[in-house]
Amino acid sequence: MSITLTEIQKRLKLQLPGENAHIPMSPSGRGRSSEAIKNAINYRKSAVALVIYENKSELKGVLTERSPYAGFHSGEICLPGGKKEEFDQDLVETAVRECVEETGLIHDHFSFMGELTPVFIPISNFSIQPYVFHYLETPVFTPNPREVAEIFTFPLTQLLEKNAIKKTNIEIYGNKTLNNIPYFDINNKVVWGATALILHEFKELLEKKHFDL
């Protein structure tokens, strides 16, 4: 992929692909976040970090696998992040703080690049603001076992591969099954739900579909 960090940052400053880019990865029946959140009561604000770093001229991203717990998002593949605390100055600080806590990365090595379109998760009543960061060093991870079962990296080019998007049935908390759910196959992991929505917008940003450059 010929796109550079400078080019990604440039595109993040233009009009984003937005919620139209979420639709291809949305579970059936799930509406746009901007509409669903209008009916939400006491929803919680959160933020996630799409961390990008360069290794041997290749751009890579970072994903985590949640530790098992009794809840809706147990074991899911996700971007590092979490809910906003009262002491966070803003959601950017939330994203970096949570990422540092979960992965052991160093706070001072985060360089803010831009934001993507928010995603609302009705089942857990969270509004997620995604941010993109350049990590200035080769990352060394120390997973927080309470929250993270595994941390893995992937080349950003995986998002652009022809067979990156597939469909499957997914079992969720409460002994329920969601059928024919779109997901990204990344490192043989099933990346679906809010994380897939965020990554699909980022994929379209990489593809230049919505930009006159």
C-alpha cells in the first residue's frame, strides 16, 4: 500500500466517509448510530484508539481480544479503549488512557492524527468515539490480563484484501445467535460489531472512495 501516515492524516481532516461506511458491516436491523442514539437514555460516552505504527516501511494496526467475562462483549476482538471517566479532560484523553492501561504502551509515544465517525451500541448503551493515533516507536505490549486476553497487530493492507470481509453466525451473551453477520477476517480472527464498523470506515478512507485528491 502506497499510502503514507501523512496522507492518512490529510484524509482524516477532510469530510469522512461517515455512517454510510458503517452500513455494509452492520448486523441486520441495526440502524444508523445517529438515529439510534436519539432514543437512548443515560447512555455512556467512551472512546477507542486505532493505533498505527510503521515497521519496515509497512503500516500496522493494533487490536485486542477481550478477556472472558459475564457480559455482552466477552471475548470480542476490539480496538483498545473504554468509558470516559470524570477525571478525563476529553475523549482523546480517554482513548489514550484506556489504551495505555490495556496494552502497556507508553503515553508519550502517542501522536494524535484525527477522528472517525462515532458508533452507538444499543445493547450496552455506549457511544464510542474512535480516534486514530500514530505510535512513534515500535510497540512493546504488556497486556492487562483483567481486560485483555491477547494483543495482536496486523498490516493495514489486510483491510483492503478481496476476501477480508466474510459472513458467519455469531453466538452472543444470553445463549442467542446472530445469523449471517458480516465481519473482517483479520489474522483468522472474527472482527465484527462496532469494531468492524469503525474499521470499514477507515478502509474506505484508505481507498480514497470519498475523496477528490
